[in-house]
Amino acid sequence: MRVLILGLGRMGSLLASTLPAAGHEVHGYDISERVRESARSSGVEVVESPEPGAYDAVIAAVPLDRSADVAAEIGRTIGRGAIYADVSTLKADVNRALRSLGPGPIKVSVHPLFGRGARGIAGRPIVLTPVEDEAREVRAASDLFVGAEILVMDEAVHDEAVAYSIALPHVLGYLFRWVSRGGPALPTTSRRLQELAAAVEVEEPDLTAQLISAAAGSRVLDLLEEAISAIRSSRDREPLLRSMRGDWAERPALYEAAYRALDLS
């Protein structure tokens, strides 16, 4: 399959480097000449001017705030039966733009649940949010992302899950680092968690900012603010903290699992 990747940032460059292993002929394009040169130096076959209609599949890996506009613009240039795949983190807006195209390309709206550091896509989870024809879109996604585990999810459920599973941990990471930066530290499990939280600093904050600006992300921030306020204002904090704990049947095993995950055992 001839594949064009639009946008050679974190996800675009990862896909450009891994999809050829599935037998695809992959070309990449980015509006930034600096990014194009960087991708070219890492082995990506870069084109200077994209021609979406000349490819079997076009993957849009553009910034989240551009994904809907790019889908509306580029999707109209792709012929019937070809694939237009969007890999942005939130799906409702881009799916709305894809539906507005009417008949034309196979519209594949996916969210790869992996990123920098992944050595390939085989066995990796990719969420697909159906746009028009679920079965057809799953087949197209499987042909494009060979070997990936395709998980189907409603777009509204997906976008709310992103708020809790991505936006909230990112915000907590920023808070953890900001509050603890410069303070004394002990080599404890919590300290290792602080080091993991620092991973958010590897990424630019634009994605996190956009995620917490979305409706679901804003609701999660409200819940976080309520929880902090409740702790600060409580006169008897032990019962409150106890009420916040999860209902885990094997609570002692959680600490052991953390040790194993952090490679401390």
C-alpha cells in the first residue's frame, strides 16, 4: 500500500519509521522545512509537496487543533476506496468533519495508544471510533496498521476516557513536579513515581493544554479542584482520605505490583 503521512511530529515520525515493516511504501510530509529535514536524516522518505490523491492511504498526524480542518480539506482530494486515517487524540470534532465529506474515502478515525519509544505497532492497541461503517473501517485499519490490536469505542466514550486516562495523569505529573521541584527527597517508591511524572516534561505542553480545554478535560479539572479543596477544608482528614481510596480487594498486592513495575524488587 502506498501511504502518505501528513505531519512528521511525534506520532507521524513514529508511524513513518514503523509502517514500512508491514510492506507499505511510506512517504512523509510536514509543512516545516526543519521537520522535513530532521525526518529525512532519520531515514524517512520525505516529499516536498504532498499529492494525497496519488496514495492508497493518507494518515493525518497533525496537531490536534488542526485535525478537523485538515480532514475537511484533504479528505475531499482522496478518491473513493482510498483510506483517510486521522490519528489525533480526541475524535468527536474530527469525526464530525469526516462525516461532512459524504461519499469518498474510507474514513478511519483512530487513536494509537502508544508513542515515542515503541519499536513497532504489532500487538499495540489502537482505538478506532466508527465514523460511518464500523466493519469496513476496522478492515481498513487492520490493513493499514498491520498486526495492531484494533479496539472499537464510541467517540464520546473515548473522548471522556482520554480526559481521565491522559489529561488527568499529565496534569498530575505537572503538579507533582512543580510542587516537589527543588525540595528534599528520599529514595522511596514515591520518589520513583515523581521521576515517572517527569516524563510529561519530555512532551510539549500544547497537547495537554488542548486536552484540558476540552469539555471532558475541564470537568476532570473541576473534580480535581473539588478533591483538593475538600482535603484542605476537612477537620478530620483520615475518614475523607479513606473514602477516596479505591475498592481494591487485594490492597497489599498493589504495593508489590508497584515495586515490580518500578523494578525495585
